[in-house]
Amino acid sequence: MADYKVVISSLDDLASAERLRDFYKLQKKQKHPIYYLLPSVKWLNAARKRQPQMAFKTFDDVAELILRKSNASYLPVSESERMLFFQQLVSDDNKGEKEDLYKGKAYAQTYGQLKRLGLKIDDLPKSLINIKPILKEYEDKWVEDKGLLDPENRIHKAVSLSEEEQLPISHVVIDGYMDFSPLQYSLLRCLYNQGIPVTVFIPDVKDAGIIDETIKNLMDIGFSKRDEAASYYLNPKVSVKKAASKEEEIRGVLAEIDAKVKSGADINDIGLLPADDSYMPQIERVCKEYHLPLKITKKASVSHSMLYKTLTLTLRQQSFANKWEKVALVDQLFQLLFYDNQKYWELKKEFMSNGTLPEDVEEKFLRCVSFRQSLSSKVSLVERIGSLLSFLDELELSKSWRENLKCGVDTKKGQQIRLEWAVLDALKGLLEDKKESLESQGLVDLTINHNLFFEWLDELIKSKSIYIQRRPAVGLSLHSFRDTALFEGDTLYVLGMNEGTFPSLHKLGGYFQESDLKELPIPYGMPNSATFRKKDAALFLQLFYKASNLTFSYVSGCDPEHEYLPSPFIEEYCSKEKDQYLSAEKRYNKKEVITNLEAVEQSAYMMGVGKDVKKGAKHLYEHLGFIKRLEKGVEEVEQKWTQGLIKQEIPVTSLERYVSCPFRYGLETLLQVKEPDKKQDRLDPMQTGSMLHRVIERFYKSIDAIGKPFGSLKEEVKLDGEGILMDIFEQEWAKIVNAHYELTDLDLELEKERWQKKLSKWWKAELMMFWNNDKIKDMKLHSLEQPLTIHLEVDSENTVVLTGKVDRLDIDDNGFVIYDYKSSTVRFNFEKDVACGLKLQLPLYMLAIEERLEKTAYGAAYISLKEPHKRATNSVWQSEYAQRGSKFKASSAANKEECLNSDVLFDKYNLTTRIGELFEKIRYDYSVTPLKCYGGCPYNIVCRVTDELIEEAEGEWK
């Protein structure tokens, strides 16, 4: 009769060299191999190293052996592929909407959870009975008909076939497990029923409920219990560290390890156990910085390669209609072909300017576009893989890389080229293997749509990595809770011990709820929260058998009033001793630092808190000076350069722009820094503003209204005016369309409709305010777009010359009104905005017109196409014209002045002095002192404006 034993074993004996040697000797006497099952890749690697020529396997390997012996025809697929097939099924049944894809994912997770419970679809709980048809459809269509078996279904299938043929296994040894899943229990019962001897070594961990439960379950199946050796409890010294952040936690732990190693400790006796996988990238980075070797094999993920990113961009992009849709792929191809940085920037600039590319980049870009466009919406997976393999060959990347290497590139670039080459070979190998598997299983007609093909490919690539460097023999050992028994040192640091991280929060897959488990026929390994909690407790307890010194650490955060909590497993140790707090402040206040970089950071920190640092890095003192200067916002041109910046005349609008923000004016005018190129997503306001002025000028000329009294315009002209206006607009709009070719036809059509409505509204307002206004019927539209030159005597020695253009001038026998057309809404406070110089056009234009016509201004106004009938806060009038019943229809809320005589205005607001100051400062002062600061300013990225600087600038004019 076969022997079925569950052996209570010391933790130190799990997969030990002595135990493995004994089973190897036994194996040599058997006809068939002994299968030695271990719980993880790390366990398998350690065992293979200790005892070569043994058959170290997993539960999945046993299932696959049964399937092979039964001649079962199937194609192995991953859990992620199962999800994609469910999404394909949902897409076929519906319209492929996004929410359907989310449903497909949830169905896949529910199906996987059901199978992990060792159950069939007929065992679904009542709460999930409504989704039984979709799960049944998947199983019939994809599992039964097409033979696509995920890991869970491979075990299910193996168990169902296990009685058909005797397995070629002499003995099964299971080592390193504390518990088993329902599916693993079903395979254990299968081995039991086959009569294959099974020995299960269970670690001896006192007070571990999950282990007691596992032993009981195995004995129920038919195993006999035997005690081999008890684990030795080390009663370790325990300490706890809490940290302000994950970075400080890692640095604090590694700094302590570094100090121990420098004091003579053996680095091989020290181990790291991160409770959270997200710690790994930072651990690797800081270990490299501290020159602490890690016992890990260095690999590079295929998904981090430039080739992968190129494929992603090619497959994801829907079209390549303009340069903005092309630029990401073009960028990636430049990198993939290893262009020098300087050459890359020159060629990128040329591409953005005129769309030209070097021959090799253009050739590969066109191949990418052609490949993307050739992908049909729904073809077989085999065809898609074949097309992708052909595409990779047609790119001829290896030819380009070979030429690069022949040219004698530097070592770093050579390594990058070889890595990309290895990625290309690995990717082609993956695809060829998948294609061969599909064809051998008769699945050449298996179809998935393009989006799911991309997701399938993405998951396939992410699972692959490229070997770079072997694991060093000396260094810090890295562990997980599952493989802690492999630790052979005396000091273990357990990082990330926060509440919610360990023990982790477990949730069943898909739509399953824990309450559903109560009605399911699961005899062993019930995966409820109590089970997982007991398992985590056992994993935690084993630490006390493996290390003489245990240090737990967790992140508490920076706010002492709302700290993150430690794991409940370490709470008792937190209360027994004062926590060691790890923070940047404490680290920088230490007398000694580990690296040169930390020394610089320490000096920077000390300077930042205002301490006198006498031996800091030279560049820090320079930076400190820069910071102090930058905080003041002062940007002045040296005197030796100012002479060349003197201008004989300045446009009034330039002076207003300078007042609005000297810093931006300096960037745009002095340095001629252009806004970054970006895809057109709206009409250019400068171009539409120019169009507006052209349309109005052409319109009034076409109806012969310039120089004519308002009351003289004929009624038929008023009636036909809108049609004439729209004809002119159509001609001008064609220029806008040509200049905005990147916008869609729909966007342009919508914008056109908006402008037509604006202009129609404008003409109606013009009729009401002017041409049908009997109170000003004798007044006339004197001129449009009238250029002006203003000579303003600042003092006895200096005269400022300003230029401008009056959009519209209306006059009568006694006075005049100035109007300025704007496409956007305009509001201003005459008293506030004129005194500081933000709005100088109206007073300066009134001065020039007054001198030329020897008439006094009635008022001046901005006319917005959004509100063309308004004459409120967008205008200034003599008081008598800004009241109810005003002949100019000006609102009583408008800006008012008792007199708009230029001498009175300039004296009242001290404009002559202000303009003189501005004319002088515009030659050299481009400081960050904005009176108008816009959140959407394109220069925000290089501007250091602060609320204090804004308040300081505004404070001068309050």
C-alpha cells in the first residue's frame, strides 16, 4: 500500500541539502522520477542549486504531466489571456462598448475564482446565477471547443483524466507549504486515488492555526502524521522604525546596514524583506547609491525597451493625419535608430517645420503606418502574429544597429543597442512559439479584434525579461514572506509593515463575495478572510525562527496628528520601546553621511533652514545667490547693452504689453522666445482679430458709409447690409480655414457658425447705436484703421514718439468719439487702468485726434463682438453723455470724466510722467512685476512669479 505522510519539519530543514540528497539517493533506485514540489520560483532555484538532477516541480507541472499522458489536446493560456477572450466574447455579443470590456474583465475574474475554488459552473452560488449563461458560453466556446486551458482549467482537466492512465511518478514530495488551495487539495486527492506515495513536509511553527488546519485536512484525506524535528525558536531582539516616507524608511534601513558592514558585519548574514513589492525599485536604486550589493539577478523588462514603445505607438495610434499624430512615433524611431542628441534636435526641428525626415527614419515610419493601416478589424490571431513577424523583419532594425556598431559607438550606446537586439530576438521567439502552438492545436481560425490583440500582445511582452547580469555571490539577500525559510543569516529587516499592507486586505475575484462561500461545496482550503489572516499570522511567526535580530519598519507619514498606522502584528513591539523615527531632517542633521550626493543635500538643507555652512559645495553658494536674486524678481539688462535697445518710436500697444508684464514682454520682444509649437485645437485669436478688422473695413467701404452722416444711409442698404457682410466674411473666412488646416472640418464649421452669429449681432447693434439713432444722425463715420503718430514731450529735453491705429473715428461739428473693435469681451476701470499704463490707447488716441481736428472728445469705447450693444464698463465718456437718455446710448455705469480734454486728463493721471518712465524702463527693466498675470500664459514654465510679487506690483497703483 502506498505511503502518505504529513511530516512536521523544522523550518531549517525545508528543502535542505541533506533532505534533498536523501531523496536523490532514493530516486536513483526508482523506475520513475520523484516529483519534488516547491511553492515558488525562488524555492525551485535554491533546490536545483543544492541538488541538481532532481525533478523539482510545481502543482501545475503535475497537472500538465497528467494531460500529456492522457494525450489531451489543448493550448495553454494565461489568466490575462482568459480575460481577453472573455472581452472578445462580450464584444461579439454586444457592440464592443467600453463598459462591455469592463464587464468582460469582471466575468473573467469571476470564472477564474470559481475554478480556483475547485468548482464547476453548476456550483455557482445563487447570487451569481444570472451570469451563468455567459460563463457557460465561454466554457463551451473557448475551453471545450477550442481547447484553451488556463492554469486553473489545466488542473481541473487533469483531475478529470487522472484515472485513465497510471502516472510515471514514483513518489511526490511537497515541501515548504503551510497550506493548500482548494484546487491543490483536489490534485492531492487525485494523487492519493492513483496510489502514488506522497510525503508532505509541513513547517513547525507554534501557535500557527493555518498549519494545524492543514494537517487536519491532510489526515482527513488519508495521510498519517509524523513528527520529524521541531523548529528552534530564536527569541530574537526586535526593534521598530517608523519613517516620514518610503524613501526615508529605505535610506534609514540601508544606512544602518552600511554602518554594520563597515564595522565588520558579514553582509551575507543580513537580509531584506519588503512587505510591499513597490519597494523594490527604490531599494535597488539606494543600494546602488550606497554601494551595497543585492543578491538578485539583474534583468531588463522587454516592456521597458524602445522597441516595445515603438510597437505600442504603432498599434495604438488610430491615424497619422498630421504632424501632431506622427511626432510621438517619429520621436521613438529616432531613439530606436540611436541618433545623436544634437542631430536628433536638428532633425526634429526640421520635421516640425516642414515635415521632412531623414531617409532611414522616413522609410521605417512609412512601414509602421502601412502595417497599422493593414490591420483589419477582425482577422485570425495566427494571421495577426504572422503580420507582426513580417513587419519586424521589414523594419530591418538589426541592419541599422549593425551599422551603428561598426561606426564605433561609445560603450553605453553599444550596450543599449545590444539590449534592443536581444529584445527583438526575444519578441520574435515569443511570437513564433505562440504561432506554432496555435497552428499545432488547430486554432488557425481563432479570431480576436484589433484592440484585444494589442492587449494580448501587451500582456505577452510584459511577461518577458532579458537577462543582463548574474546574481552576485556576496550581498544582501532579498526575500518575501513565502520564502523566508530560505534565509540563512542572523539579521532581517522587514520593510513596509503598515496596516493594510501586512496582513493584506484580501478580496475574492470578480463578483464573488465572501458570503457566497457558505453555500459552496468546498471541503478544504476555504479562502475566506479568516483563512488568509491565519496564513499571514503564520508567515509572520516564522520570522522569529529564522533571525536573531528582527527590525520592522513602516511609514507613519509627515503629519504627527494623522499618522499612518503600523501593522497590528507589530503593535506590541511599538509599545515596548520608543520608535526610531526616520526623516530627512534627522538624516541631514547627522554629522556623517554615506555618499557625496548626501553631503551636498545635507549642505543644501542646512542652507535652506538658514544655518551658516562654511564648507559646503561651491555651486550651492552660487545657487543660494541665484535664489535670492530670483526671489526679488529683478531682471535688468546691463547698462553696456541698453544703448542698442533704444528705439526712436514705440507702438502704444507695446507699451501696454510691457506694463501688463515686463518679463513676458522681454521674452517675446527682446529675446524673441516663441511659444512652444502645439497642435491647433482652437482658432488663433491674433488671426481672427485681424480678420475682424478687415471684414468691418471692407464692409463699410463696400456700402460707401465712410465719411457719410449716420442719417444718410439708405434703408435698402440697411436691409441688404447683413448679406453683404456675410459675403465679405466668407472670403475672409477662407483665409482662416487655410491657416488652420489641423482643425477638423466639424470644428471649423462650428466656429464659422459662431462668427456668423457674432457678425449678425454686431450689425444689428451698429444699426441701433448709429445708423438708426436719430440723436446722432448728423454725426458721421469719419475713418477706419486710421494710423497715428504721437509726439509727447516728456520734459524740456525728451520727446517720446508713439505710434498706433484708431479702429474707428466718429465726428460731428463739435467733437468726436473713438471706437476700438475687439473679438473678446473687454472690461476696464479707466481711473485705475489708465494711471498705471495698462490702458493707454484711448487717452493717447484722444490726444492725437484732438490735436489734429482741434475738437474735444465726447468719449471712447471698446466694442466687443460678444456684446456689441454695450456701452458700460467698456467705455469712458464725458459725464453729461454717460447717463440715461444719452445720445450715444452710453450707460450710467460707464467710466465718467468731467472733461476729456487731453491736458486735463494727462495732468489728472500724471500720464506724461508715467509714459516717460515706461519709455525709459522698457530699454532695460524686464522684471517679474506683472499687473496682469494670466493662468494660461505660455511662459509660466519659465516664470517665477509669486503672489507676493503680484501684490507688490499691484500695490504701487492702489
